[in-house]
Amino acid sequence: MSSVVRLSRRKDRRGRTAVMPDLVESHDFQSVYQPILSPTHQKLVGYEALVRIRQRDGTPVSPPELFDQAHHRDQTATLDRHLLNLHLGNFPAEDQSAWLFLNINPHSCTHPETSLDHLADQCRDFGIPPDRIVLELVETASENPEALLRFIDRAREQGFQIAIDDFGMGDSNFERLWRINPLIVKLDRSLLVNAEQNNRARLLLESLVHMIRESGSLVLLEGIETPQQARIALSTEADLLQGFLFARPGGISETTSKETESRLKAVVSQSSEWSLKDSQDHQTYLQLLRFEVLEACHLIVREVPFATACQRLLRLDGVKRCFVLDRNGIQLGNLARANPDLQRARFNPLYESAGACWAHREYFINARERPQQVTCSRPYVGLPDARRTVTLSTTLPSAYQHEVLCVDIHPDAVFGGQLTFPDIL
């Protein structure tokens, strides 16, 4: 690259011409590539092209900082064009059977020099068919959504694949997602970090992944840095993974590719071992839970006082309340409660629920349809504590068979919220 620093001209607020250095000419740029992996295939399937930037004196510059400067100097299109050409030229296409992910600003492609036609020609010149290129678009509010959709249609006509980046932050919404219909949706890393710290956020992440996959797009979870984050990512059934745990951005070689795939296989294997151990522990807990529910039923029909009959059951992790319903779903007497539940600090009249009608609840209907079996409801927000709850239910034996024993459990208090309760214990 020439050492001559070119100048660009732009009008200032008073209409005077301001002379500013050309950002491309005044900085050094290096392409680096971060692997993208498929846990199902346990292999590398793509690379995201990223850039490392330094001023001519060697001072590093962050890409967001430089793009912010480019925006204020009206040089975004020039910078985009330079980076796309740099990444395409440095990518060893003939040695890689993988997608190349390129971050792109759709507004830049309105310029003739950076049009999609020009980009497609560039790709072919470098020996990379457009269908191997995934154009990453940041999923933010657009001043002209229709223009964005037209850009995406033209990109697909040229053969490019489309990915939405950073979904789940800012102005992300499902209406735009469904209209764009991307091949891949990259979820913002904050969703994974929150899921690691909060079980409710983890449930929401799993639901989000399933919803996007059911809508017809692949899901990529990026920013995976720890084995715990990898385990969460794998449990969501995300299609693609990316992060420092597998590989940092850098050069591409056969050695680094094999090392990356080896790390992926090790993470998947370790996660499988953890899942097997969890499954065994979960099964033991569920068997004990079923035994104590049936034991409480037998004590009740032998006319042991209700609180005493449920005493051992209420000592199990997560079990909060027991109550009995008559054949019409009317609660007989008050709740038998676990000790931590009794130590509630706030007054709540909903705790006094004798005589309440629960006939419309799933757990009552389940028990009546499947007598003598211990059934489990889907999670719901339970009264009176407004906590996520599942309710086990079963009809009492012999002469009491029209009555139903119900057991409220807080699933988030059992195995960190990772236990899946079956329909029937």
C-alpha cells in the first residue's frame, strides 16, 4: 500500500470544504477469520471475516471506532469496499469447503463501486462462488425497511446467503425476521451470558432458539467462552456455534482447523457425559418423588392427619404444597406446606384456599382422565406465590378414588431448573 495519505473533502456545517485524511490510506488492515462450527456434524462449516486495524504508528484502533469516524466523514462506502476486497483476497477459497461470513452495510451497496453486481464479480474473481458467501446484516431498525428488503432480494438473486446478526438486542423483532427470512440468525451474546446467570433467561433463550428454528432459519450462538456456556448452547439445540472456547480469530490453516474441530468434539463429549450424569440423578429424584406421592396417598386413606401424611413428601427438594380436591375440583381444607413456604414474609390472602375450585386446572383434569397414575402438569405461574410451578396429581385409592391429591413443585428449585418433568411419573 502506498505511503501517500490521500485526502477526502467534505462540507462542514457552514458550507466550507473540510479536508480530512482518507481513512483507508491512513491505517493498516489485517484480515482475521473466526471459525463457525456445527455441533451436529462436529466439524467446521464457516468462517467470519473480521478485521484488525492499526494506525500507521502502530496504535491499535477498534473497528467500531473507525466505522464511527467513517460515518462522520462520509467514507463508510469506501471503507466497506476496502474491507470486502481485503477479506475476499485473503480467504484461501480453494482449500476450504466452508461458508465465508462477511459483515456488510446494505447502504454501502447503493454505490456503483460496491453494488451487489460488483461484489458478485469480485467473489468470482477470487474463486469464491456467491453461494458460499453469507452476508451478515445487523438486525436494527431501518429508516427504509422496504429498501432493505429489496437489497436482500437482489442479494439472493446473485446467489448470496443472508444472515441476521445480533438478534435479540435493540430493535429486534419477529415481524422483520419473518419478512427477511434469513438462512441464519446469529443471537446476540448477551442472551447467552444472561442464560448462564439466570434460569428464567435460560428458558427464554431455549424458547427463542426453538421458535427461530421452527420459522425456517438456522440459529448461531456466538461468543461462547466457557464450557458452561457451551453446555447451555448445546442444550438449546442451536445449529451453529462460535466463540473463543473453540478458536480465536486468526489465520486459516489445516492445523488450526483440525485443532478447532478437536476442541469442539471434546466439548460435545464432555457435555454428553454431564448430561448422562444429570439424567441418572434426575431419574433417581423422580422415582423417589413418585414413591413419596403414593405413600402420602396411602396414609391419607388410612386417615392419618393430612399434614402428617404429607410430611416426608414436603421435605423433598422443590416440593412446596400439598392439597386435596373432591370429585368436583373443590379444595378440601387448607394447604399442607413445606417449612420454607411457611416462613413467607408477606401477607397473601390467596394462601387461604380451602373451598377454592380448581376444576378447570390441567392437573385436576389429568388425574380424572388417568386414575391411579401420577401425572404432571405443564409449568405455569402458580397461586399464591406467583412462582413457576408444576403440579403432580393422582386420584386416591379405594373408597377415596374420586378425590385427587395435588402436589405443587417449584421446578426452578430442583437441579437448577434443568429437570424436565415427564407427563406421567
